[in-house]
Amino acid sequence: MINQEKIEDLIKEYQAYAEKKGFELNLNQAIVRAVVKSLLEREEKFGQRFCPCRRITGQPTEDKKIICPCIYHRKEIEENGHCLCQLFVKKTHQ
């Protein structure tokens, strides 16, 4: 079962990751919470935090690419201003 403490801990983890990499978490907390909750649910069900916006193929080599933060997020942030699931976004202020 996903509790609030797990959600808050993962949000802090991804916040630190985003700051280190030069982007930030989405300012819309509802989106952040929904994505993080989904990541934790996928971790419970599949054993990994697979991105909720990506299809799990069942092929370990391919699925490894979609463990959050996935291999696609940096390019998506650069090109679109956010990753596909909108957890990470381009920094809006310095």
C-alpha cells in the first residue's frame, strides 16, 4: 500500500535529482503527486519504478530504459519543456 510518507520521500528524491541535473519538478503538485503515486504502484506491482507514460514490454533490456528517470526524459525536457509524464520540467527561474 502506498502511504503519504513514501510519496513525500520520493518527491524529495526526485526534487534533489532535478536540481542536480538543472531542471525542476512540475510546479503543479497534483501532477507530481499523481505521477509519483503511479511510480510507486508500478514498483509494487512490477518491482521497478517504470514511467507511467510508457508501455512495459516484458523485455528486460527494453523495460530498463523506462525506469524513472527514463533514458528519454532529458531530450524531452530540452525539446518540449517537460518529460512525457510531465514530472520533470525545464527550469523556469534561476
